[in-house]
Amino acid sequence: MYKILTFGMTNNYGGVEAVIMNYYRRFNHQKIKMDFLCTTNKVAYSTEIKKYNGKIYAIPARKKNPFRYYVAINSFFKEHAQEYDCFWVNINNLVNIDYLRLAKKYGIKKIIIHAHNSKIMEPGLKGKVREFIHECNRKKIVNYATDYWACSDEAANWFFDKDTRSNVKIIYNALNEKEYLFNSTIRNQLREQYKLKDNTVIGNIGRLSYQKNQTFLLDIFNKYLSMDKTAKLMLIGAGEEEKKLKRKVQDLKIEDNVLFLGMKSKEEVNKLYNIFDVFVFPSQFEGLGVVLLEAQANGLPILASAKRIPKMVKINNNFNFIDLDQSANYWAIKIKNNKNNRIKDENIIANNFKKTHYDIEIEAKKVEKMLITNL
């Protein structure tokens, strides 16, 4: 049995968590055992992890209690490192590399850094400080890591030092597109549940944060409302900007047209794509954007930020990149022009996923081999 310790799962059903689980489900569980090191007491997909006999180890988060965190993480690696053949680290930045250093110190032979983002997520001074620390640590990771992975070229170029980039392998954020295919029955049921009849529904899924740029999305939607008074904006996710966004909705006097659904499970999200008529994703930056793949599997027309989101995420021809420098009104007109362009042919979608390396059945075999191959 090849044993892998995995870092990167949180209590959020987010993109990183989805990528890890999409691969984990398809690994050969007779050959591979995966355990998870986390800094949250509750972990997304915990029931499913335990179904595959995976253990979940929780330690305190560094920002909440640095002393307890360091004692716990050092004790964990000292006690358990010898149990693992591989440490698979899924992170958004290199601000904290304690995990890598301790994994190396206590003898884990294969240490993989898997980059999932292309910029520091916080704005302002805090973001600049974290960016500086990230830059410093880029030069240090060669002392600890054996393998370098990234979800896109953009993530690789930002995450890794120039001397390391030639060794980076792109790991596609593959998924099972069949789980997200459009279903008119579910659409009708959910639209009745949410009291949406013939309303145009604009969807957005993601952390309510600076990165995901829902503030601008509200401006876009407000402009679109002037063209379609019955339209609804559905926001799925939670985050630090929730109160700010709700205040803006009140200021714009569009409370009756904006639905905050909060955080939803994978099963719920899979169904909710069917409600939408168009998916709008004006992110400031993305390593890739897993929800964009899921939305394309549902056939949804998509409007997403040009130059901020990797081009390799585009699978279907109804995916539109728009510059964030364009006005909210410009985006709103694009919504009007694209809202009826859903792709419903399952064969077209399946073929698009295969030819762009996003078919999980194919990609999981490749990643499994990469995980268990010794240097």
C-alpha cells in the first residue's frame, strides 16, 4: 500500500477541495491510501474521505494560535512522517512553508508542491506583505520539494522561481462532466422551489471575496436589471465580503432580485447550475477556476475576465472572455446577447472535455502514476 499525506482540504467546498476529491475518488484504493492534514476541525467531504478509510488529522491554524500551531505541526510530523511515502501539498501561495520543511526534516521522501493560484488573494498592505514573503520562499522550496505541479501555466509562472519552472508539470483540474450535465427536470423543480418562473437567472459560485470580484458583478447585474426587470442574480458561497456585498445590494435597492444562498455542498451545487441561464465570473485573478469547468459541463454560456483567468479553461465555444476594463453596461449587454446560448448536446460537451485534457477518467490514471513513481 502506497501511503500519501495530503494537505489542502478545508471546511470549504471550494476549487482546491474539488480537484483533490475528483482525483482521490478515482485512484485505486487497493494500492493507494490517502490521509489528510488540515487546519480546520470540520473538513469538506469528510464522510467520503472516511469511506475510503482516509484519516483526517486536525492541527490549530497558524494565524489563530501560532505557538499551539507550531507545537502541533512539529509533533505531528515527528510522530507520523515515517508512515508516508509521499506528501502532496495543495496550496494557493508560499507564505507558509513549514509543512515542507518539517516533511523533509522527518524523512518523507517524495514532497509535491501543487500550485492552485496565480496571485495573493488579499488586497492592500496585507497582500503586499504576503506577496513579499511568497517571493522570498520561492527560492527556498528547492531545498524541500521533489516535485512541482501547477493547475495552469499562469499559476506555475507566479508560484515558482524561474529556475524551478522548467520542472513544473501541469495537472489539469479534470472532472466527471456527466455529474454536471443539464437536466430540465431538476431545472423546473428548483425554479419552482426558488419561485423563479420565466426569470433570467445569472449565476456566480465562489468565495465572497476580493478575488472573486462580486462587487463588480453587482454593478453588472444592476445595469442588466435596467434591460430585464425580472432578472435574478444568484450568489452561491460565503466569505469575508458578505456583509459588504449585502450592504451594496441594499444601497442599489435590488434586494428583491439578488439571492445569497450561502455555502452549498457539492451535490447541491451540481443541481443549482441547472437554474442558471448564464454564468458570470469577473474574477480579479484565478489559478484556473474549477467552477468554470463545472459550468461548461452544464453547457452554460459564460462571461469571464480576460487576461485574469487562464485561456486553457475555455472548453466550449459559448465561453466569452471580457476585459475587466470594460464597463458594467458592456458586460450587461453581453449577458443579454448570450443568455440563450446553452449547449445541450452531451456528446459535444464530452468530446470537448476529452480533447482538452479535462476528462477525469483519463487524467486520474496519469496523476496516480505520477504520485507513486519514485524519483
